[in-house]
Amino acid sequence: MGSRVSVIVLGYGPEPYLEQCLDAIATELPADGEIVLVDNGVGPRPAGSAPFPGRVRIVGDGVNLGFAGGCNLGAERATGDVLVFANSDAIVRPGSLAPLVAVAEAVEVGIASGSLRLADAPDLINSAGNPLHFLGLTWAGGCGEPAARHAAACDVAVCTGGFFAVRREVWEALGGFDPTYFAYHEDTDLSVRCWLAGWRVRYVPEAVADHHYDFGRNPRKMYLLERNRLLTVLTDYPAGLLLAVVPAMVATEPLFLVLAVLQGWPRQKLEAWGWVFSHLPLVRHRRRRVQRAARRGPDVVAVRMAARIEPPMVSPPPGMGLVNLALSAYWRVALRALLRGTVTPGSAVTPGSPLTPGSPT
């Protein structure tokens, strides 16, 4: 690793794996590296706990800034040329930090995304980069699948927020995470903006962390997931892509409301819509800002989008097979029309193709 490395870890609540997380990172850090622990409201440590490794620097005053705001604070206080973000319940395996940083140092790469494994089944994937459905939904890519299926490096639509690296110059050019998101989808937003700026999001299979994954579900989470999904679609998608997905959005939003009723979170779904309508000036302002910074057309994102909604960690609701057939058929037509309008002959962008790094301002 030629660059100075800062690893940023957020702490919130009881944090039963925090000491193990920090110890594993400290073992991997080069001599001039540092660990920045953001105190987002860490609970009291158990009596007799071992001291944190010497290179841990604690920032924050215990106020919960959310995942987005906490990461931004950690990055602001960090001194490294490469910023690595690791979940407090993810245990970095020996030999995993160096390959992640090496990929992040490549000039054409914006974000290097690690390979998260399920801690209770370490030969299975938790996330090998996350798919992005054209309706803005994302999920843990390859979750539950054998890691051997994801042993090759590749470009991915969205990095995994649980373990990724980015050069400081890229982080600052992109403006870091948007604190409006607070939690959930901030990695999606950052990845889409990274692609639009002309950098790649790259999956690094050698960079492994064992994640004590808990999908969980609570009313606040479902509200944030839906609100932030809508915010991403409405502000990150370039005009041609947004126009291509609007008909499908209009058709599927009532279906998502029905699903919310069946699953017991209709109020949170309605609150997500309500937030968007009550914050239209913010949405318009953010859209203008994001699109002004884009250096690539909608094709660079569109060709990496999934056509089917297939999150592996949840059981599909009744009728999902028919919905996916309709979505797939729609997206084949919409994507073909979009590419005809945005890509000149011989310049089509395909997954894995090289990109010229952008120079966002």
C-alpha cells in the first residue's frame, strides 16, 4: 500500500463486535495507518473490556448523525489518502485490507467494494456488491450463495457500504455521503454518482470481511428505505433514464403500497411519499446539483441495472413472478430505446468496459 490509509468505523449502541473489529483492522494496517472510530452513540463498554488498539482515534460526541453523517465526520477528521469504511460488526480477514486499497488506488476506479461474508457461514456471501434495480431498489448481491461463485473481480452497480475503500480525492469530488439520507441507500447514491462522474465501482473478491449480518426490520428502516429510494431515482437518474423509468414507477408504486399493507408498514410507505412531496424544493435543488456534476450519460448506469426484483434475504410475495415478467419485458424495451437515444454507434458502454476518469467539480 503506497498511500496513507485511514479506516473509518462507526459505533452506535451496544456494539458487541466492536473490539474484535478494531483489533482485526489494527493487525492489517501499515505502520502509518490510522483507525477513526466515530462515536455515534456507543453504549457503555462492559467491565473489564480491553483497551482499544493504540492507533484508534475517537471522534464525535455521541450524537447519532446516521450512517451518512457519521461517515462524513470520520472522513473529515481522517488524515489518510485512501479512506476505508468498515462496519463495526464486520471482521476484516488477514490479508484483506491491502488488495482493497490497491484497487482503490487505480486511477480509473472510484470505489473498491469488498467481499462481505456471513460470519456464521463464512463460505457464503453476504454481499459481493449490490444490484440496482431500475426502480431504485437494491439488495445484498449474492447473499447466501457460495463465495466460489463470486471469486472474480468485476464492476458492480453499487458498492457494499459495509466494507469499501475510496481515494480521498474521489470522496471529496463526490462530496461524500449525502447526510439527507441519514441511513440506507447512501451507498447506492454514492455509487451512482461515482459512475456518472466517470469512475468505476469495482468488486474486490480478495478483500474479505466476515459480517454479523442482521437484515432486521423496523418501522423507521422501512420509511428510510422507501424515502431514500425515491430520492435516488428522482435526483440521481439523468433525464433520459428518469423518463424511461417513470411509467414503471407510476404502475408499481400502488403495488408497493399494497405490499406495505400486507407486511404491516403502510404508514411508513405513505410517510415516504409525503416527505418527497413536502420537500420538492430540496429534491429539485439536489437534482440540479447532481446532474451538473455528471460527466457521463445515463447509459453508464442503465446498462448495469437489474430488470427483476430478486432480493435473496426475503421471501417473494404472491404474484411476484408475474410482476418480474412484466418488469423484465418493460425494461428490455425501455433500455433499448434509451440506448438508441444516448449512445452513438461504436460507443456503447457495457459492464466491465474501461472508463475515462471524470473530473467532477
